[in-house]
Amino acid sequence: MKKTVVIGASENPDRYANRAAHSLLGHGHEVELVGLRAGQIQGRPIQTGQPQLDDVDTVTLYVGSLNQQGLGEYIKRLKPRRVIFNPGTENPELERDLQRAGIEPIEACTLVMLSIGTY
């Protein structure tokens, strides 16, 4: 399986990013977690800041558009094939910028994609 980076990861089980991380891991995906606060999900560390990560296939975004400043450049440095803009994270300007950089933006829900086999 190819690597997925969850941006907006949280230890809080009520957060969709947490649920997505558990679901991704449960489906056997390699996952890197990036969030505002350090912590762990299923023994995997939540990294803070903008860590350099290699071989990224997918970024799944759980940060609202008002808090996405600076994320576009970081995502482009990760060089993913695609970015999933989960509900509430849609950002047409960032989506166009990523598309110009050759990264496919997808407005979808990671949890739904995993549950129906389209991830």
C-alpha cells in the first residue's frame, strides 16, 4: 500500500481525522500523522510542524480553509499524487494551485472512500 499523510491528525476520538487514521490503518495503509499537537494514534506518532516525508501517495486534509495558510507549499514539497479535501476543508484556490503543480485535488470523504472501496 502507498503512504497516506493525514494532515490535521488528533488524538481526540471525536475528530474525523482520528477516525480516518484508524480506518486507514485498519485497511492496511501506511500512514504518517501530522497535527497541531504531538501525540499518538494506535502507537504511531503525531508529528507537528511540517516534517519532511518521502514517498507520499496521498494527503488527506482535515484542516479548514481558514487554517490552511502555508499548507499549499508544504503539500507541494511532499509531492503526493493526490490530495483529498474532506468535507469542510474545500479550498478552490488551493485546489487550483495543486492542480497546476500536477497534484490531483479530490473533494471527497476519506472515510466514505475507504468504506465503499474507492480509496
